[in-house]
Amino acid sequence: MARLNLTRKLIDAHLVSGRMTPGEEIGLAIDQTLTQDATGTLVMQEFEAMRIDRVRTELSAQYVDHNLFQEDFKNPDDHLFLQSACRKFGVWFSPAGNGVSHPVHQERFGIPGKTLVGSDSHTPAAGALGMFATGAGGLEVALAMAGQPLYLTMPEVVGVELSGELPDWVSAKDVVLEMLRRFGVKGGVGKVFEYYGPGLEALSAMDRHVIANMGTEMGATTTVFPADAEVRRFLTQQGRGDDWRELSADDGADYDDHVALDLARLEPLIALPSSPGNVRPVREVAGEAIYQAYVGSSANPGLRDFAVPALMVEGRQVAPGVSFDINPTSRQILENLADQGYLARLIRAGARLHQAGCNGCIGMGQAPATGRNSLRTVPRNFPGRSGTPEDRVFLCSPETATASALTGRITDPRDLDRACPRFHEPRQVAINRDMLLAPAGDSGLVELIKGPNVKSLPDFAPIPSPFSGPVLLKLGDDVSTDAIMPAGAEVLPLRSNIPAIAEHVFRGVDRDFARRAHDLMGDGFFIVAGHNYGQGSSREHAAIAPRYLGLRAVCALSYARIHWQNLANFGVEPLTFAAPEDLDSIDQDDELVLEDIIDALDRGRAIRLHNRTKERTYAMRHALSPRQVEMIRHGSLIELVRREG
């Protein structure tokens, strides 16, 4: 009898269609959903468009954590819309200032053994509690809220055996940076990383959250940890001990691949600009002057991630000219930092305190100065994501960020002239549930509140067959959704207004892109790219807004999982080159033709792409299931759902 790993146990318990064979499409029953405001307004609009009265999950939660600036009406109007939608549809609501979705969800709602899908790419953080949690496009989350399965490709499961114990000055962020050093930003595509072994004993539930959160940066479907005694301690500390149940892999469980990681051999690590996979030992870059040290975000959200910096700076001042930004991740964390005296230590040392939310991680404030080094505990350092076009963002642990704040230069914390602080998780913490608004009991009469910036979703017609159009943009490898659809304080407030936000598509790559798309008068175009197209954030605006401008097909060497699905959801054909060298023979502005595209999709994976400009023909492939082909046929998944009733 096969000895199952935990990932397969979780999938098997929720499997409603397909087989657990890597590469095949499976459907999973979903217990919980998570949405945040940068993506949640579209989710609620999509849910409304499906004409379903109330969510059909065990629990759905909506967090306002990204768009907290209220410099005009757009963000507060959207917050009111989300609150009204939560009351109407039966969703928990966490308002602005209450905290980042992932740590709050872990504190209040995460339950071992449950499935969770979220419209945020870092939803896998919940795997820290023994959940199968994954990010998806907003439309798939809306369908899960409606009681529909989540469809995804069955992943391979990589067993990561942890041994040893972390040395002084090394923490969970260094663990996941070591994984990124080994796997890069593409090495986890189509995989789940499942951690086990004796090294887990010294990793807290929030330490595991750090590792699970940034598994996304390797392209992983998700990350899974067992629900062991530490998870029981965490849930008990949060007043939810009854939610715990023990979950682990069978002894001698089978894995598709295996990694051994001795925690005792790790050292402080840092990801250099501008990729999470550009990892080096801190000592290799030590000495460079810094402008900013930033502590917080969903990638380092725990009490210890702020308490250790507080102990490090006690009795000292940060170096002159350094902005030491403290970004609390939840109202509850902020309350505990105050109660236990850590907050006063940080403020006295010169820290700048910000409200609980995503903030600088998503380019909403705390932008660094041009060309100056910013050390951050956030999960991503894609170019310009900080809000500064010419940014230099490094990813590191709270220990490395704080040591560097004290010295004014990149510093290995082992080189500080003081002992490593000792922090032990308290048995009890102050618990703050007061700001979470429970779903309304009778929501039939609730009206949705829509401000002037909340526009209905546009309708999308099916792709013409044949389809011809120019290559409006040719790109390289690792194009992120931040590059496709920028975030930040200027753009994100337009998230509920597709025509307005579409004017910013590819703005950082080609400022004339939207104008050139409009010049085609709706005739449509192609985009051509290299490997890992659409890495990073799950925001479906990166698919919808280009589709609104006329994008009908992307031709690339490979795709990031969530963006590939988002393209199909909105009727954009994601094709891959059968012969990778063909990419080199296509240039921007070449005229391409897809003959009988729908018929070709129905027949199989072989598709012919003709380059009229070069008089060449290329063999293309697709990985769409019959269900996804129907999305292309009907123009979008929304239209398919409408027709199916």
C-alpha cells in the first residue's frame, strides 16, 4: 500500500474530479476563500455577475490591506463597496488598518486539513497550519465562493527534510532564501514543497508562515507543513485550540523529488536587486551604504519578527540618514508589541511606525530614494515594485535589516558587537477580534454601495477564427505581473475601473503601449515573450486590462501558473513554442496569423502560427483542458458560467 505524503492526503480528501497524476487536471472542493481589496472588488463584481445570493463555502473572508491611502474618494469608496458586498454575500470583513490578510487569516480562521483558495499569490502561507492553500485568479475564487471546484494541474510533491537547528542570527527568512538560491524563481513551477523532519521542532507556526509565503517566489503551487504540536500551541495561543487536529505524512512517505536541508549550516542570506532568486550570503555584499531598512509584511509577519529587532536596537539609535520603517502586520500584533514594551524600544531607537497593512510591499508608501539601497523583509523585489522606478531593493531577514539600520550599511548581523537576542513565543497574547465583522444573518435586502469609480466588468467576445494581428510587444524572460499591470498608489485605486486601469498596462516597459493598442481600433494583437511570463502577483488585472485593450493571444516559452490560468479565464489564448528557437525569429510589429484556432484547439495541442512578415510558420502548443478550451470558445469563463446557468 502506498505511503502518502501530507499533500496527497489533503488533495485526496478534497478531490472531486481527475486523478492524482502529476500533469493532469484535477478539481478540488474548497472549504475557505480569501480575498484582499486590490483583487477583491473584481471578485465581488464577478460573484455578483453570476447572480448567486450567498457564498457556499464553509468560510470566506475579505481583507482591506493593500489600498489604504485615502488621498481621494476611490479607495474609501471601494472599501464601502467591499463591506456592503460582504454583508450581502455572507463574507467576513476585515477593514482598513486591521492587518495583512495572510497573518490575520492564520490567527483567526486557518484550520488544519482545510483547503483555501485566495485571490492573492501568497495565499500558500496558510500551509504553515497544515492546509492546502493556493493562490488563483479572482474569477476562480468567485467560483469557489459559489461552491464550484477549483481546477488546477496536479503538482509533483517535493519533500524537504529539515534537520539541525538554526544558528544564532539566522531565521526563517534565511531558510526560504536558501531554497530560492537552490531553485530560483522558476524551479517550483508545477510543484508543492512539503516540509518535514526533526528540524521543524524549532520553527514556530509563524516561522513556517514565512517559508510557505515565499514558496510562491519559486513558482510553487503551494507549500505544506504538518499540523503538529507547534501548530497546536499556536492555535491554543490564539484561543482556537479546538480547531487543531494532528496531520502528517505517513512514515516513509513517497515523494516525487527530495531535498535535504541542514538548518545548522545556514548563514544570513540576502536577495540582491531585482529578483527574489538573486540570493547571496550577506557577507558578500556587506559594507554597501543603505537608505532604508524595512521590517514587516506578509513575509515576516510574526511577533518575533518585530520583537527581535526591538531587542537589537534597545539602548541604541539607528544610523543617521537611515529610514527604519516598521510595518506592523496586524492590529493584534501592534497591540502585543505595545503591551510587551517592544514598540517603545523601536520608536525610541528612531523607527518610523506605519499602519497595519501591506503598504510599502505593494508600493503604497515608504518608497526609497532613487538609486539608494533599501533592505526589506518583504517577499518581492521586482523592478519598480517599491514605487521608485530606479529602485534597489534587497530582501533579507529582520535581523539583517535591523543590523544594517544600526550601522548604516549592509551588515551581517553576526558582526554586531552584541549577543543574539533570545525570544520565546509567549503562552498567551492579547487577542483582537473586535474589528472583524461577521457575515450578516439576513442579507437579502442589502444593497451594494458603488461609488463612481466602480464600473461593471466589460463583456469579452470570443477570439475570431482566423485571427491576425501584430506583435505589439516582444519581451524577455521572467516578466512579472508588476511589469504588465503596475501597482502603487497611482494605479491600484483604479482596480474597479478596467477602462481606466488599462491605460497603465506595460507603462514601465513602453509608455506608449496603451496608445498603440487603441490605434488598432479593437482589431487585436499578440504579445511574445520568453520563459516564466506572468510571474509574481495573482492580480487578474494583468490579464483583463491587456484583454480590454485587444490582447487575444500570448506566445511564450513558458508561463507562471496563475497568470496562465487568468489568461484562459478571460479568453486569451496562452500558446507555447514547440521549438524554442522560433522565438528569436519573431520581432515586434511582425504580423501573425492563427488559422482556425478554435478547431485546432478542439483537435489537440498542435497549432500553426504563421508569420506573414517573415513568411515563416511555427508549431505552437497549448496545455488547456477541454474545460479551458470552452472558456476560449465563449470569450471568458464568466460567459461560460452564464450560459451553463
